[in-house]
Amino acid sequence: MSKSGRIVLAVAVSAGALGSLCIALLLIAPVMRYPVAVDLPQRVINPSLPLRQPSPPIDLRVDAGNQIYWNENPLDLDELRRKMEEEVRKDSANPPALRIDAAPDSGYEVMARILGQAKEAGIKKIDSMR
């Protein structure tokens, strides 16, 4: 059989499946006589709630010596927790994201403490920059 014969056969099989589908719809369609009310969502011209802008993210950097920087200003872990809680208190319904840029040689313990403090402060979104 030639290649063109195979294509015709495939079209014939597809047409047969389509014919079966049409026959099934013709048998089912008369059964659906009663209208069904469907409530579709309507377009809202003036939304009642204003869209909120996300809080600006907190940018942290941890260098290879485990020094923490908040927007390029060095700080220790106690000060970090206080500042994170302060940022969350500004808008507790919309807490800022925490973006961490950690050096590959930074310590696991420091990162674990940063993540724990972020959780306790109420920060829900944490991104890694590397």
C-alpha cells in the first residue's frame, strides 16, 4: 500500500469516529428537553475592594563570613528579627516577601536561623536569589 493509501485510511477511520459521535449526540439530544438555569459570573464595573500593591520585598544578603546585610547595611540576628517584625507590622495582611542572596560558602546554621526568624515574624514568602 502506498503512503497516500495510508493517509486515506487514517482519514476514513477519523470520519468513522466522527460519524459515531454524531449518531450518539443525535440519540442523546432529544432527552435534554428541560432547560437548566446556569448562573454565570457577571462583569463588575466598579469592584468594591481596591487592588492592593504588594509590600516592597526585604532584601537580605549573607556573605561567606555569615555576615547579614539588610539592604546593604550590616546587622546581627537579633536586630534582623526586630526589623522583620517591624516590616510585617506595617501591613500584617500583606507581609513583604523575603529575598535572600546567600553566598555559596555561607553557613547552614545562619540560614536556618534566618528562616526560623522569618517564620516567627509572619513572613510567608521567601525567595532565594541564587
